[in-house]
Amino acid sequence: MVEFGEQLRNEREKNGLTQKSLAEQLYVTRQTVSRWECGERYPDIITLKRISGILSVSLDDLLSGKEMTKMVEKTPVVENKTINNITSVLYAFIVLSVFMQLAVEIALLYIQAYDRFELVPFDITNNLVNLERIIYIMIFIYGIYHAVKDTLTPKKIGIILFTFFTAHLILYGGVRLYWDIPNYVQAVKAASDPNLKKFGEGSGIFGIHYMSIIQSVFSNLWSFVIPCVLGAIASLRFFILGGKRKLWVNLLTIATVLRIIDTVCLFIGRFQEERFYTINNSLATYEGAIANTNGYIADFVLGIALSVLVIYQAYTLYRKRRTAMDISGN
């Protein structure tokens, strides 16, 4: 079967069109048409329909069902230039934000702030958090590079999302476990202490401690464990392995919505803590309040924007795959 690029060239020549004249009618560059004919790139579905009309040839003659599927997987998921630019800017803000957090850690170490205030500079939790930051910087720089080059294909988006969800689950989860498990053990010991029964409160305290453990476990599950597991699995199956079932889109949507809820709850909680600190602590300063609130707002906006972008990319790719299947008759 004739490949799309060769078929496009044959039909163009039959119609007496040069690459430049076809490009002008499609509002693209001549180099773009050349890349199509060389098999380096594929046009999007809307452009493909325009080509079909200009050359008076059916889509079936231009593109086989197999090539239609290949076209969707090899072209950028988001072909809207404005949305693609927003993606690049968003990724850049994430990289800048995380880099600034790392830079602050290094600066504090350099000026010996940890020694001055008798703090441990890098314990296991700091190491895990900083490793997570480094991974984020690397994967989102990878995203910026391909967004700018307009090569952010499904597989590349899948790599970014899978790495993001997996790193957050393992590294942030490690931090949570490091802090929570000793608290769980201490709570169990306190609740089981026979001396508490001397005051006639043993069963009540026992119940309170175990209720706090259950609440903590439930909070960890819905806020990051379930979203990260669902997000990683759905990213792998839908974006990287090319799964076409809407199940994967729905799982990714659930994971992202849970992250949005967690982002909103964290945002509200941080502002409540900042308000309490500002009102009740004599050491609170105006400059410190500004710095903290700026950070909270930036994290909130980035978190919401990234979540909305993930949902948009997933549904855009799903529609493109369904359209390609409908056109090819599969």
C-alpha cells in the first residue's frame, strides 16, 4: 500500500500544484508540506480534510486506517497554537517555581542559616523532597523543549505525566510515611497504656487515637495515593501504550479532580494557618506574610492550571482517536 507522503505527492502533482502553492492554500509553510511528503510529520485531521477537498481525493485514498491511527500518535496532541503556548508557559513556571525552591535550600546552606538556628540541613525528608524537585525540573524541561518544537505527541505527554505521578507517589509518599508511621506507633502505644484506665478514660482515649489514625490514613489515600496510582496507570495505558478506551480518560479525570480538591483544601488550610500566625505571633512580619501568601497563591494557580491542562489533553487525544477511527471506518 502506498504511504501517505508518496500518495500526497502523487495527487499534488496530478493536480499541477507545487509544494508552495498547496502550502499557500492550506496556510502552512512549504517546509511543512515537504515534511508530510517525506513522512516526517502528518497533518492534523482538519488539515487532512482540507487536503482532500483541494486535491479532490477521498481520505481513504490518501490515508489507510493504519496510517490514520499512526497520524494521531505521531502528531502533537494539542495542535492549537495558543493552547500549546500556554502549555509551554505553564511548564516554564513549574520549572522556575521548583528551581527557586531548590535555590533557597542551597542559599540557606551557603549562608549557614541551618547552623545559626541549630537546624538539621538535610535529613531523609529533605533529601526526598529535593530529589522530587530535581525530577520535576527534568521532566518539565523535557516538556518545554517538545512544546516549543511542537512535538508534544501522546507518548511524550505520557512520559511526563507517568513520571510526575510516580515520583510524587514514591517520594512524597516516603516523606509522609517517615512522619506518619512514628505518630501511628506512638498513638497505638498511648491508646493501649493501662495506666490511662486509672483515670477512667482508657477506652475513650483509645477510641480517639485510633480515630485520628483512621482519619490520617483516609486523608493520605484520597489526597495523593489514589490520585497518583490512578494517574500513573491511566497515563501509561492511555498516552504511552495507546489505549483507546474511555475508561483510561475517566481514571485520569478522577485522579486529576482529586488533585484539584487536594490543592484547594491545602490552599485554604495554608491561609488559615497564616492568618492565625499573623494575628497571634508577635514575630510575624508584613514582609513574611507577603512572601508566604505569594507562594501559596502561586502553588494554587499552578496546581489548578496543570490539572485542567491534563484533563484537556486527555479529552483532546480521545476525540482525535475516535475521529480517526470513524474516518477510517474502524
